[in-house]
Amino acid sequence: MTTVRFVAPFILTFALFVMFHGADSPGGGFQGGVIAGSVVMMLAFAYGIDSTRRWLDVRAVPALASGGVFVFVGIGLGAMALGGQFLQYAEYEALFSHAIKYGIELVELGIGAIVAGVAIGLFFLLATGFDHITEEETT
């Protein structure tokens, strides 16, 4: 438990590093999202699944995934509103410099949030097991 408490912030920082450097180096939103999701799984293995569920708000996992979708779609539709195509980052150059790089990084961050939310959600879903299914539901 002490090791997890010490290592978890560094792993989350590494996940953000992988997400933000996906445009320039190996990595990206998917890889960083899996690493970020593994932090919650690591906490669940160290402190127990029930205590991790109590610590993590039930609404946080779907909010993380849906927030990532909103970022992804928002960047894409924003480019369309400026007269370009979906995810055409060059349309943002008229508003501020280095818009292409920042647009890609925001999309990677959105993808990372989606993947982390789905990974955490699937972990908690699988952790509940199949004990809650009664015989009446199976027949």
C-alpha cells in the first residue's frame, strides 16, 4: 500500500506525458489512457475494490469518458464552424498560433479520457462478478 501511494502520482504523470507527446513521439491517447486507468486498478488491488469504489464517485467514470467524447467532438466541430473539415486543425491558426499542435494534443487528451473511463468502468464491472445474477434471471 505504501508503494502504491508513492508510485501512483508518478504513473499518472507518465500517462499525461504519453498522451501529450502522442503527436511528436510514440504514444498517444490510447496508450496514455490505459496507463491512467491502470492507476485506479492499482489502487483497487492495493486498498481493495470496495474502498476504491467508495473513494471514486460513481459518476466520475462515465463523466471522464463522456468528457473525452465532448472534447474530441468539440475540437472537430469547432474546425467545421470555422469553415474547415472535421478535425482540420489548421482552421484554428487564424485564432492563435501553434493551433495545430494544441488541437492534436487536446484530441489526444480526450481520447485518453475516453479510454481511461472505459478501462476503469470495465474493471469495476468485471470486479462485481456474476454473483449478483439469481437463478430466476438465468432461466
